[in-house]
Amino acid sequence: MPSLGLGRLLTRERVDPTARRPRGAGTSTFWIFSIGSATLLFMGWLLPWFVRPTSSGIGYSPMDVVSSAPTGIGTFLVYLLGIGMLVMVLSPFAELFYRARKRAVPERLDQVRVLIAVFGLVSTVVVFLLTRVIQEEQLFGPIDAFTITDSAVWLTMVGYILAATAYGLRGWVIRRPTTAFAALALPVGILLPLMFHQAPVFILWAAGSLGIYTLLALGLNVVVGFAGLLDLGYAAFFAIGAYTCGSLASPKHSIHLPLWVLIFLGAAVASMFGAVLGAPTLRLRGDYLAIVTLGFGEIIPDLATNNIGKLTGGPDGISSIDQPIVHLPFATINFGINKEWYYWSVLLVVIVVIVLLRNLEHSRVGRAWVALREDEVAAAATGINTTSTKLLAFAIGASVSGLAGAFYGSIVTIVSPDDFSFSVSVSILSIIVLGGIGNITGVIVGSFVLTFVIFWMLQYLNEWSATLGQTINVPSLGNIDYSQYTYMIYGVALILMMLLRPGGLIPSRARQIELTSGGEEESLAAVQGIA
Amino acid sequence: MTDTAAVPRQAPAPSGVPVLELRDVDVSYGRVQALRGVSLTVGEGEIVALIGSNGAGKTTTLRTISGLVRPSKGEVLLRGQPIQGMGAEAIARLGVGHAPEGRRLFSRMTVRENLDMGAYSRKDRAGIRDDFERVFALFPRVKERSSQLAGSLSGGEQQMVAIGRALMARPTLLLLDEPSLGLAPIVVDSVFEVIREINQGGTTVLLIEQNALLALNTARRGYVLETGEVATQGPSQELLHSPDVQRAYLGM
Ligand SMILES: Nc1ncnc2c1ncn2[C@@H]1O[C@H](COP(=O)(O)OP(=O)(O)O)[C@@H](O)[C@H]1O
Ligand SMILES: [Mg+2]
């Protein structure tokens, strides 16, 4: 068997040192910063609407402070913060305005924005110190800032930091997008549970939906994005990972393996299935491959429903899955109670997977995938083993999914066949299409956007809408069940994207080129006369 | 996993054993038989031309040699070793470079990345760097365009990249499938000039052409393929003067 260069995964190797960075990576990061800062500040301002339903009644947003009569200097400070928020929310539009006119953004504007951001950051810290540390409540009027949730304060701070970086260090962000991204995203990502300790639901969302779906999307991106093999049954591997975890860490079979073993086991079992599914589909492309994988995606949950070999518990699935309890010298961490530990574990795994996949993308195998996607015949003629290269894509993609599945099982403690329906495969595919097929950053952004909309906003939209209905005296607004519109949202989002940004939010280089030129080449099977 | 690429290339053949030999090869695509009992030999250091009209089976012959299709009967010997059952990637590693019909570049990769893919099965970094220089020396235009996307090049430049990509595997046997296809006459001349140069550097070449005059003027010997069978063969000068060949392929 030819060497696939797997040993080099950790030592990122670029064979061609002059190879260019994908076009636009730097500007994409700038946009993430710019739009991200606008979003965070906006969310911080209207926090109760975003992070938890208003009815649960703990804490207020800065908005609530402002809507009370202005009394103290603190309220005034909050007013200024609101103006800063507005400036940053409008900023991306200013960028668009100058770009449309093909002019550079005036230095003055950047200076003003940096000034506002720095001032905003300082004010937020002052508000924080006054209310939390010195507890000077009287400065803030009837609804004092003491009741502004910590989350709002954090969101505002992070938002201003992003803004200051984007507009103040524009050059650095564009030249070193990865460094800039990591320098800001990492600390924020790690501190997130501390920022939202008043909203544990949010942490569960971040760990469960966002973390798990990011893993799934990253894995599917290997198959669809890197190797160009359309897989419509990807949820099957997710199911395999989850059931592996369920069977081996629950009272079901009285086996209780630790989660840390199970994530590897789940990955291994899923990758085996990935290779098994891959083998008969090697000669298929496009539509045919999609149909076979679709079938596989249907078969696996069916097998689980039929309680095959009495292993899977039938339609009810497996419940009471273990949640880790870790004994440290100084403390005992029960993941079932302190959910933020799930978040941190998933975050760590996501980071490791991202690093591995980035290296993989630039390794020999990664280049072989690109070549295979481009022209299978030429790839074979240049000495690429098309069989093992494709199988490897299936296996690696599936293993990431299996890993995610094991985590999922442990987080939700119950797995049943319904959790792995076709709609899950569709969601994951939508994420990578929306984010940008083949582009890791795009895929991450895509999972952020879609899971936020689908798993967060839609759930609370009913309540937000009811509140709005009460306020404006249209009570029927409270009767709409928005969660029924998930697929409509996918549909509208995808159609809009195909029209506005056909390569996804952050397109990969290959997609960008493909959209401007290029069709598909004849397949290897066609050349061999066996298609 | 064994690392075939690091193993030194095929040792020089003992004199007398041809670099390539096809013995009585049959190839079918499903029910269509494309080759019937094709036999041919290519000696060390030769340029051999394989000519024939459209659909005669020239491309099929090359694909059979490089392992993209498998013969249903007969043998393909590379320096005496049978290779007909091996996969394309294994044959490429044995030093067979294939510049396929229609060039088939990786059009969304840069020229440099295309050349780099040619060296896919090699690990000797220094050697790869030398070969980049060698290809750039042979085709200065390719060097100028090295950071451009392959799909954006002109036909002639693409052909140069295709040959260059095949050369990056440092092949001892180079298979060229209609390098003149779709190129302006003046470009064809310069491409063929380089093919001769490559051959003088010690690489054995099997050249496929519909342009019989050009092929026979470049090669020492030639084979004429007609509907999957070898119709005539011999030294180029003989073929050029054979009335049959003149009538059928040289338009005389
Ligand atoms: N992939 C294929 N599938 C089926 N038939 C093919 C295929 N490729 C070539 N053929 C048939 O095989 C014969 C030889 O084709 P080919 O080798 O391409 O000829 P040439 O290169 O001399 O033009 C033709 O009749 C052609 O139609
Ligand atoms: Mg041909």
C-alpha cells in the first residue's frame, strides 16, 4: 500500500513554499470581525431577547436601563454605550459602501471607530466595576445597572474588542487572518461559559448544538469539500458513534466505559463503517453516489429501530447514558451538573480536529483529494491511488462524525433512531453549503449561523413573538409556532445564498474558480468503460 | 506501508531487453473491442511513433500501458517485467510518465501545483526541486506562468504543463498522447523541439499522433494502428515512403 503521508499530520507540510494563501482569507476574517462585533454588541444590548426568554426574569439588558428615566451618571454612560453600539452595527454597511465605490475606507473613519470602541470598552469596564465591585447602585436610576446581566457586559466588551481590532489593526487582520482569528476567538471561546453562567441553557446550546454540529460539519467537509464526494447519509456515522457510546456507557448492557475512551471508540467504529460504505461506491459519482449514501443513511436508523441483535433498544433507543464524573485532587467535576465542562471538552476536541484537518488539507493526501476532485484520470496517471485516497476521505469524515456522536450521546443521555434522520444529514450539508464548501473557516461560521438560527432563535422566537404581540397589542403573534418553519428557513437561506453568494459565506478557492469557469471532467470509470 | 517512491528507479535494463513491450494485447470496453492482438516494442532511448486515424485505438494503447485500462488478453512488459495487472499509480511509480490526451490539467490548481502533483509519488525534495528547474528550463513560458491557474493558459502552454507534469515523476518512459492536438503550427514546432530535447536527455518516448508526417519525422520507428490492429510498422523513413501510409495518412 502506498504511503498516504499520515505521519505528517502533525507537522504541517507545504510542499510548495510559494503556494498562495487562498484568495480573500484575510478579508473574510476582517468581515467576521466587523460583522461579529456588530452582532455581539447588538445582542448584548437586547440580551434578554437572545440569551434567555424574558419571562424567566433574571437580569436586564442595557436597553432596560435606558428605557427607565435617566437619573445618574451611570445611566448616561449606558446611553453612550448605546450610541457606540449603533455605530458598530452600522459599520459593516459603511465598509460595503466604500467597497461598492472601490474606495479605501478613510483613515479618519477608522480612527473615530477605534476611539469609540476603546471608549466603549473602558466604559463597560467602569460600569462593571462600579456595579459589581464597588456596588455603587445609586448612580444608575430606578433599574440599576447592577441588574444588567453579566452576559450583556461580556458581550459588549468582546464586541468592542473585535471592533477595535478590525478597524484599528485592519492590515494585521488581513495579512495574518489565522493568527488574528485565533488570538481573539480562543480566549472568548474558552471564557464563554463564565460569561454566561447566568444562562446555563446557552452553555448547553453552545456545547450541544453548536459544538456537535461544528464537528459534524467539519467531518462532512472532508468528504464533500475536500474529496468532492457527495454524501447524503452522513448522519448514519453520527448514529453509529452515538450508539457506540450508548451501548458501552449505560445500564443497557451494564457496561460503563469512560467517555474519553468512547470518543475514540466511536470514531474508530464509524470510520470502519465509512470505509465499508465507501468501498462499493468508489466508481460512483455525483447523483449515483448521493443515492447510495442516502440509502445508507436510511438503513442505519432503521436497523436501530428494529433493535438489531437486541443491541440498540428499538424505537425507544438507549437511555440513562453515563455522564462523566472526574475526580481531580482539588475537586470533583460532575459533567451532568456542571455542563460547562461538556462545553470545554467539546471545544478542545473541535480545536484539535480543526488543527488536524488543516494539516490534512495541506498534506499529500489533501493535495491528492484536490487532484481527484479536479480530474480523476489525470490523478491516477500521476500516481495517486484513487481507491485508497477516496476510502480515506470516507473513513476520516466518518470518524469525526462518530466522535461527535459519542459526545452527543453523553450530553443528551438518551439516543433514539429519530435523532439521526435524514433531516440531520440535510442540516449538516446545509451548514457546509452555507458556510462555504471546502473552506474550514467557512464551515465553522456556517455552523455558528445555522445552529444559532435553528437551535436557538427558532426555539425562543415563539416567546419573543408573544412578548412583542403583548407590547403592540397583537396577541395572535403569540400563537405562531416558528419551529415548524425550520425547513423553510433552510430553503430560503440556501436560495438566497445561491443568488447572492453562490460559493457560501466564505468560499474556498476551488469553489470560487469553479463558479467563474470550469465544468467536470470525465470520470475514471467512464474512461475504463465500466461506468 | 512500504515507500516505493524512495526506492531508486528501475535499474538500466540489460541490453537487448526493450523498455516496453506489448505482446498480443486485447482490450475491450464492455462489448466494444478496441485493441486486437497489438504487439509493439520500444527500445532504450528511442522515440517511437504510434499513428493512426481517429478511433484506431491509439489512446487505448497508451491507457493500457499506464494501467488506466486492463487488457483482457496479452502482456505488457516494462523492462521485461509484466505490469498489465498493476494499478495506474504503481505503474507511474515504476517510471512511466503519461501526458494524457486532451492534456487533462488540474485546471483549478496553479501551474506550479500541477507540476507538483506530477511529483506526487516522490519524496526526494532536492530531486523535485531540480526537476522543477529542468522543466522550467525546457519550457520558459511555463515558468513565467507558474503562479497562474492552469485552466487559464492557452492550449500550447497547457500542453507544455502536461508534458512538464509527466516529467516531474522523472519517468524513464514518457507516453505522449497527441501533443499537437489543437495547437497552432508554430506552437507544435516548439513543443516537438522540446520532445526531441527530452529524448536526447535519455528519456524513452512513445509518441501518439494523428499528424503522421510530424510524428514520423520526429521518431526513429513507427507503428500504424488501424481499427485496433497494427497494420504496418518499420523505420520512419520506410513508412514515410510507403504508398499505403502516404495515401491513408499523409494525404498524398
Ligand atoms: N471509455 C470508452 N468507453 C467505450 N468505448 C471507448 C472508450 N474509449 C474509447 N472507446 C472506443 O475504443 C475505440 C478506440 O478509441 P481510442 O483508443 O480513443 O482511439 P484513438 O485514440 O486512436 O482515437 C473507439 O472505437 C472508441 O469509440
Ligand atoms: Mg486518442
